[in-house]
Amino acid sequence: MYSTNTNQWIIHVRRSIDEDDDPEIYGIDAISIFTAPKPRIQTRPQCYAPRLVAIGPYRYLSPELQMMQIHKTLVARRLRMKQAEGFKFQTLVDHLSGYERKIRSRYDRILAAIDGESLAWIVAVDSCFLLEFLTSRRDPDVVRDVMVMENQIPLFVLRETNEFLSKTGNDRIRLDEIAAAFCDEIAPIKSRTGVETGREADHLLDLLYGMMIPKWDTGGGEVGGGGGDEKTTSLHGIVLSSAKRLAFSRPVIFAAKLWLGFVCSFWGLVIVKRIGESIMGGGIVGREFPSASELPRSGIGFSVADCGIMGIRFDEAAKILYLPVITLDNNSEVIIRNLMAYESCVAGSGPRIFCGYVEFMSKIVVAGEDVKVLREQGIVVNDMRCGDEGVAKLWNEMIDDGGERSELTRLPFLDVVIRKVGECYDGSCRVGVGKLFATRGSRSRQSMIAMATVVVVVFVAVQGICSLLALARRKN
């Protein structure tokens, strides 16, 4: 076994170094099936491992999955019996063996313990199983497993198997349409604009991801809608950064009297509080965002966004926050977590749109009453075997999976929404009064921060006035 491992490793390394091949076909750019990141496995290991069926080379020898291996063998036998007389399954294996190097290039492990023929047998049996699975009544437990990130085989293998079997007696299935329909059926977030069936996906999880998240230009620096609002957000950050540098410079002293009049008004308190929050850190992470049950208190309502995640927006005039419909069932946690893990692997240094959306939802869904509000507005469809509190717990635990809080999950179009909603919420007199006099939990802490900010500003203003008066006396 050691010799086999060493030989496979040497073959892989030699080809990677010496052969001039297209990196998108055989190089590192071709990798699309990844091992789940360790931080995620440590928090919720059961969500990143199949429970019933192994697909692909990573888990095919797991003892707890061997019962399903027998079922997969029976599926392959049934397909063989539908072929012309004398057909041997070995001929399909031999055909797929010609794609060995291309198959290996899709995995982030070298697969040194698996020789070429064994790999061909694994993907041949698994592709036959998946073809039958996609065209028959689907077991929810199997649906869960085929969406696990490590439990994938390249989609081109399914196409090759489908084409090969159709030439030897089996009916050709419309694989791309069936696979797209399957992913649309299980997608937590659906777009009313239609299903993209022509996308060239790498595997089923990638197909599901691509149907919910559009491709972005990593060099453009902008994701999603918003147009001028995104530029406004950037300008807002520049102004705040400049304010920090100038806060204690001499020109500030001459504005002391204006500051005194400003902070003495109620609206001055609210705006100073928001500036303090922005200085401490903007976006989803830096400030407390009101939950779904709190927003209606300031007159903000909800409506369904037609374009999925990229359709999230806030209508300032109508005071309506548009959110995509998300359907949650007993497989949703596994699917969402694996989509987040997959995005973390494929996005690189680019924006993580799906992770950003999950982070956003974890802010507006804190308790069961938040889920109830969104459910009544048609935003959340709860098909789980738990109540609203169970759904809230799912979202609360989701963002702790792997520490996704980073600049990569801060998206311009979501920052625009957060800023606009925050301004509208804080601009409500009723909410402002409630914040100032709240005496419990984080609301109390936020009010204390606001008051502390005001005290500091007043102190600086008074100090400035005293300095001006002293200067005037010296001149006289």
C-alpha cells in the first residue's frame, strides 16, 4: 500500500511540474471539490460528513456507509441489464479511465491511495447511482448527503456516463435540465426570475451555488446593485477617516460654539450616537442592527425581493425592506453550511456574497418573535420540525461557524441597505426616545455609549471656548 501511495504521489507531482497543460483543466485552477475547512468541522462536524451514502473518493471506504455501497452496486447492475446483450460494466469503467487525470485534478487531495482503475470504478458506480437518484423519487437523507461539500463527483463524469450508456441501449436523460430542476427544488433561496439551466457547473453543490449567487468580477471591486449609493458609502468612510485625523486639530476649536448648540438638541444626541458607532466600526459587525421584530416599531415593513440575494434593498420612501424568500427544512442547516464552506474555498480574496447574506440574517433574526414577523410577511417558510425558536437558534449558531466575520463578508450593496435602514430606524422619534431611556441589556449599553460620546464632545467644546476666551484676554 505504501508503494502505491508513493507512486501515485510522484505521478501527480511530476505532471504538475513538468507538463505544460491548461491550468483550468489540469492545474490548481481546476480544483472544485474541497475538504471542509477545519474551523467549520470543529464546530459542527456532523454537517460536513455524509450519514448514509458516500459519493466520490473521499468517503467510499467509511465503514458506516457500506450498507449503501451495496445499494449503489445494485443500481449499477440494473443499468447494466438495460444495455444491449453482452454489455459489460467494465467497458464503462474503461471509458472513464481515460479521464483519470482530469478527474483527479478536480479534488484538492492527491488521492495517492487510489490507483487509476479504482478511481474509475468509484466514479462509474457513483455516477450511475446519481443518474437514477436524479430521475426518481428522492430520499431526504440522500438529498442531504449529495449536498455535502466533500461528497461530490465532477458533473462532467455524469455527462460522460449518461452519453456512454445512451449509446449502448439506455435512454439518454436530459441531465442538465434534471440537475437544475433538482437544485431549484432544494434551494433555500429561490429567484422569481427563473432557473439558469445553461450554466456549466463543476458538480451538484456548485450548480446549486451558481443558481443562487451570480458570478462576480473579482477585479471590479463592486458587487450587487446600488450604483451611486455604493460610492456614497465609500465617501462616507473617507469622511469618517478624515474626521478621526482632524478631531483634535486646531481648526476644530473654532467650531466649538456650533458644537455646543448641536449637541444640546435631541436630534444632535441621535446623530452623535451614530457617528460614534461608525467610528467604532461600521457595517454588520461594527454596529447593532435592529432585529426583524424591532423594525416595525419605527414603521419599517417587509416585502419579498424578486431577484434572490442580489435583490435585497431598502425603499426609503415606502420604508420597506425587501428580502428574498428562504425556505427552511430539516436539510437546510447542512445545505447552508456547506454552501458557506464552499464559497469560502472558491471565492479566494473575492467577496463572499452568501456568507454575507447569512451574517445579515443572523443580525435581524435573534429570537423566535423575529422569525414570526418574517414568516407572517412571507420571507421565511418554516418546514422544519421545530417552531420559530428553533429557526432563530439555527441562525444564531450559523454565524459562529468558522468565524466568518471579516471584510470579505462586508458587501457594498448590503452596507447601503444597513446604512439606510439604520438611518430610518434611528430617525424615528419614538425609537430615539426608547433608546435613550432603555434600561436593559445591550440597549442600555448603547444608550450609555451615546451619552458618553455627548459628554466627551461637550467637554472638548467647553475646553475650546475657554481657550478662545483666554486668547482674547491676552490680546486685550
